[in-house]
Amino acid sequence: QVEQLIEFARHQFELGERQKDGATNREHLESIWRQKGVKPVELCGPECPPSMIGHWQWFVRLNGRRQHGMNGPMPLTFTEIRNWKELMDVELTPFDVEVIIALDDVALNQKEGK
């Protein structure tokens, strides 16, 4: 199920990429959908496995608070994850942390165009 979550995340990151005009791929595709009345196939992607929704939500929260350096977004650190976990009173297992780190790797690689 982690693999399914990673595929879901890749698709979400691709849809969220900003184009030269500042709009995201998702915004462009939804505009096409409204204009033509037909849902573009690019909007249809992998679903988040129900058992992984919590992991995705945790990552989204952490991703929204990520540090940025001179060369762009910085990887989430174990310290940041631990601090967030303690502040939000969230119970995380080592597996949960590994899933968050895997999602972070995908997000960073997507931004770098890998």
C-alpha cells in the first residue's frame, strides 16, 4: 500500500506543479473540463489507499511548513517530524516516519524534475 500512496503522491505533485502563468496543472485541466464539459484523463489518477490517508495528511501538514534554502525546499528532518509529532500530540511509529520521509523524497525529486 505504500507503493500505491507513492503513486498517488506523484500524481498529486504533478497536478500541483505551477506553469509559467502561475496556475497549476490542476487549474489548467479543471478549466479545460469546465470549458469542454469533458474531464481530462490527466485529472484521473491513482487513489490514496484508505489505510494511508493519515500518512498523506501528516505529510501535507509537514510539507506546508517546510524550510526553504537558497536552492529551494529543504528535506524534512527527523527533528522537524519529532517536534511536529510532539506539538500536535500525534503518535507515530518508525514505519509512519519512514512513509513520511518517502513522500518527502518523492516531493523533492518532483520539484527537481527527477
